Amino acid sequence: MNIKVKAITRHQGELSFAGRTYNCAIGKSGVTRGKVEGDHASPAGVFSLKTLYYRADKMECPKTVLPCKKITLIEGWCDDPKDAAYNKPVSLPYSASHETLWRDDNLYDLIVVLDHNDNPPVPGKGSCIFMHIAKEGYEGTEGCVALEKKDLLNLLSQIDQVLAEIKTKRPLSEGELAELRKTLNTEFTYHSNAIEGNSLTLGETKLILEDGLTIAGKPLREIYEASNHKALFERLYRAIEDKTIIDEGFIKDIHRLVLRNIDDENAGVYRKIQVRISGDEAMPPAPSEIELLMAEFVRVFHKANTTDHPVTTAAKFHYRFVKIHPFIDGNGRTVRILMNLLLMSSGCPMTIIPLVRRAEYIQSLHSAKTEADFVCFFADIVLQNCKDYLRMIQG
């Protein structure tokens, strides 16, 4: 979920997000590509939205897919380049230079942290780059991007707006729903498999799923990776109708279908060997830890805060599942079915992570990225899928 800001005057600019444009305040010194601490300039670039902070004494928690945190009297943010906590949240009192997030004015009633200079923070390259409420007349900031409160809240609710519009088009006729499912099932299968390296084209995937054909010259494994999705979709739609609760047994059932006829020995069985994730320095947990980690994962998931937006819930489920990496193979295909059970049970359309965003998808799950990074990426994917679905049902 990315924003882009351009300067219009020295202190004012336009913020673009999801096809909409908003007036905003920028740094007193304008916009710079060489951001340094204390220059009163807003950094140039395209930035992701990470975490929302809000004043619970002044408002209810905004409905948003972003991780939310209440601002308390001890919330601070370090802006001292010499300190180890530079450009990170700190608890007050704090000895090094910092910003206090609890303010007497209303500018920090809502704060969205942007992913500027945070991976990792480079001393002196800028800190405390937030999106927050603007002063009257869009007076210049210390380097943040500032919006009117109404615009900021609007920015955080776009998925809900699209979902509400989708609901007005429902229920679809049985014929319409069947055709829509057929199209989405094929596209989901193609993209989910292609992300993992499967070479089948979208057309070949369609022939396998809808006509039961095999494709000459293609590895048998790739054929099964596609054909197995027919049973996976039947299980998914039945689980939605039955309001199935995800537990370890259900997770193993889905994985068993993912690896059917491909690796029956390991299908539905937690891995017994150590694995590495290509391109990531961090090692997944040892096989001896998987049983306990998965039991805790499911337990904590069901006890999680029910006030989370369904998209946030699905994103966190996906992120934490992949970090455990419970199976020797098929983890990605498994979790992309499970995330859709969570999303579709809450009224979202099927969500497809497209092949063109594969690199971004994998990077967002890298050990150098946080759960908040992935939630933002995931929310953007869901928003685009919702818009695509709305276009489809509008004809």
C-alpha cells in the first residue's frame, strides 16, 4: 500500500493513493532526494504505510487494514542519530533526543508511520517521517506529510468502501457465480503455481482444470500442481459454507491436497528436516519445534483480537505461517488457500497474488521485513483484487 507525494508550492503538495489525490502539507523546506536529519524537508520517493497510531481518548480505533496502536503518555520516537534507537519508537522518559507522540494540539491524533530510512535506519538520513493531521492552511511541517483528518481517515477505509459496493451487486445468479468462480479459480491456480516456478501458461491451466486434459511435454508434477486445485477449491467453498474453523487438522488436509500425487509421503505431514528459504539469511525453526509452534500458532490465532480488520487477520496468518514453514514443500500454495478461507468468509472476493508482483511478495516476507510491511503489501493486493472483482460483476 504505497503513497506518492509531489510538491505544488514550497509548503504544499498533492498525495496520490489508489487513484485518488489529496491536498497535503510537506516540509517547510520543500521536498528533497537527499534527506538529512533536521533539514525540515520531506523525503522524495514512494513510501509504504506501516503502522497507525491514534489517540484513543479522542476517537475510536479507525477501521483500517494497518496494524493499530494507541498513543499513550509514554510513546516517543527517537531522532538522535547517535542513539541506537534512532528512527525507532521508544518509551518515555528517554535520555536521547526524541519526539513525544502525545501532544496538546491535534496534529498527532492520527499518525501513520512511513517506511522511510528504516531498513535499517541510517544515522542522520532522517527520522520521524509520519503522515499526520495538517495544520490549518496546510502550514509546512518538520519533514512529515500532513493531511486533513477527514482525508487521512478516508485513505484508510478504501477497502471497506469497495467491499460495500460489491455487496450491493450481490447476490449473483447461480450461473453468474459459477462462471465467475471458474474464471477466478483458473487465474488463482495459474498465479499461485507460477509464483513457485510452475511453467504452465494460463491457457494450459484452464485446459487442465476445466477440461481435465494433460499438456504434452510438461512435467507430471506441474500437471498435478494444477489439477490438485480442483479438489482444493471444492474443499475451500465447502469450508466457507460450513463456517469451518481453521485448526491443525484442516491445515494438514489442505496441504495433503496440495501435494497429492506429487509427494504423498510428506503430504499433510510436518517436516522432519531443516530447510532453508532461498535468498533469506534467517533459518526457519528446527523440525523439532514445529509441533509446538503450530499448536501455539493456531491457539494464538483463535485468541487474537477480534477487532482486527479481516484483511489484517488474513495477512498476519499468512506471514506467521510462512515464518514457521511447517511443511517440507507446498507452504506457499497451502497458505494462499487458507488466507482466502479467512478473506472470503468475511465477504471479500477471492484474492490472487499476481505473478508480476512475485518479487515484491517474496521480499515482503524476507527476514529483513516486518509483519507490518507484509500487512501493507497484502492490503494493497486485496484492494486491487476487490476493484477487479467489482469491475467483473459490473460487466
